[in-house]
Amino acid sequence: MITAICQADCVVLIIDSTTDSFEAGIFKDGQIRDRTLLAFTLGGKQMICCCNKVSFTDIFLC
């Protein structure tokens, strides 16, 4: 993974958008923050963020 990030022109970050998974990943020790920091540290200056599981039906907006 580290070799691939060093040679990449762009980094693609796929985020699980279900409530519990997103919150767990974005907190201080979450994988989203770790992967983003790792990609930036290794020279990834452009990032594409994709949201996965957007059609999850167990979300209450009201």
C-alpha cells in the first residue's frame, strides 16, 4: 500500500457513509483520518472522496 501511494498521481478514499461506520472512522483514531494523513504524508496532493452505502435505508433525518 505504501509503495502504491508514493507512486500515485491521485488518491481515492472510499468512505462508508452509514452513521456508525462514518463516525467511527472520522474520530481521532479512526481509519479515515489515518489513511488521509498517510496519503498526504507520502506525497498524495489530490484526493477523490467517494461515499459508499449512500442508499442505506436505516437513516432517520427527522
